[in-house]
Amino acid sequence: TLSPLRLSSWENWDKIFKKFPNIRKLKCKLTAPHQLAKKQSNNILALDFSSRLESLSLCVPPRLGKPSGPYPVEFHFSLTIRKLTLSGFCLPWSKISAVANLPNLEALKLLREAFVGETWDLDAEEFPELRFLKLASLDIVKWTAIECENSFPRLQKLVLEKCCNLEEIPSSMGNVSPLETIEVSDCPNSANSVNEIQEEQISMGNTGFKVITSSRRRRS
């Protein structure tokens, strides 16, 4: 385990982490501002240095003012990753295929500005082994998916937190048979879609399906 690690540059990333071939858990903060990161000679973060890496957390700290576009980086993830947390990269949703294609990924947390954009169109991506998905503090408005049962064939728990603009959860989430729980906190527009998914799950015989809703906002 190596945590927490702060990196202002990834030019020597390979040299550093080749010295840790057996690392299993890594947590990093990339402290270089966007404008400095653009000047890196290589914008590829090679995270496939370990054949044993299972848990990875990558964060770009919050910036003052409005984000100046996506963090200029391309990910090469280790295929052994089971748990992944991303925040602050401001990547377009079109880049999520680098995550979706991880064959062993079981838990995914997309937090504050990990991805930005009003629409996540989940037609092509498939998360074959994902059991847990958390979306928190994202600006997403529309989340579309025709067949969630194919995109998330093993999903058991979905957590939505402070996605205030999200209009609804894809209705096809009701067809994901392994789904056990949906937790919703401070997502005021998603109540109707959650109820529809619960009704669909119960009609499929999933009587143990649970919906947990809460609000952490302070009342005036």
C-alpha cells in the first residue's frame, strides 16, 4: 500500500513505480495545475506497471474558479484493478471507455468532476464485473442507457450523491437482476425514476430490493 502520494509531474512515473512491482493499493493526488500539465512531454499515465495492482485512487484537487477544460491525460490502467476512484479530471464522458473496458473492475467511484458534461450516453460501454457504482457531485443531467442489463450485468449497488441536476436514472436499470440496493442522497429530480425501477424489480420477483433516500442539505 502507498497512500497518500502527491505528484506534481508524471514524467518519471514509470521509473518510480517500476520499483514497486508488487504494489496492490495506490492513492495519488496529481497537484500540477491544468496549464502546467499541458506542458508535460508525455500526457499518458501508464498505470499498468504492476501485475498485482487491485485498488487505485486518483485525484486532481479542486481549482479556484471555473474549470479550464479536461485534465490533459490519457490513462493506461492495469487490467488487474478491482477498485477505482477518480475525481477532478473533468474528462468528457466519451473517455469513460478506458474504465468500462477493465475486465476485473468490481467497484467504481466517480466523484467531484471526474467526468463532466450534461449527457452520459451508455450505449457502447460495458462493465462486465462491476458490482458497485457511485456517482457523486457530478454535473450530469441526462443518463441514458437502453440496456443496463448488458452494460451492468453484475451490478448489485448503485449510489447517487449530490447529482443535483440528474433528471432520472435509466429505466432499464430495473432489468438488472443482481441489483439489490439503490441509495440516493440530494438528487431531487430522480425520485420518480427510482420508484419505477423499484416497481420493476419487485415485478421480477426481487422482493428484497431496497431503495434508500436521504438529504444532507441543511434546512432553513
